[in-house]
Amino acid sequence: MSADELEIAWGLHGELFYLAIRRWVYDMKTPDDLVSVIRAAVVRFLEGAPAAMRALNTASVAGESRRKRAGRENR
């Protein structure tokens, strides 16, 4: 797993962790039905993470291709 892919996973963790911070540290109101909030977060992650990772891989391949071309041009 790349560092960028790990950041995508940490995003889900951060979203859920911040619910607890809001409730227990800042004593703020949070949704009464946390199950549905967590379910929605997980669904967003599961639907969005594969596309985000594909985009990372596409950008990585494109960047590698540019670096190789630049290396050949500098010879």
C-alpha cells in the first residue's frame, strides 16, 4: 500500500474518530443515530476509495512516464 493509499484509509478513520471527539471532548451534539452516520461513511468510503486509488495509480503511471521521457531527453 502506498502512502497516498494509506491516507485514503486514514480519511475514513478520521471522519469516525472526529465524531467521538465532538461528542466526548468538545461536548457537542452529535447525531442520535450514529449507526446510520457510520454506515453512510463506510459506504462512501467503499464506493469512493477504489476510484480514488485508481486515480492515484493513473497519476503515478503518468508521472513515471513523464520522468522517463525527461530522462531520455536529457541524454
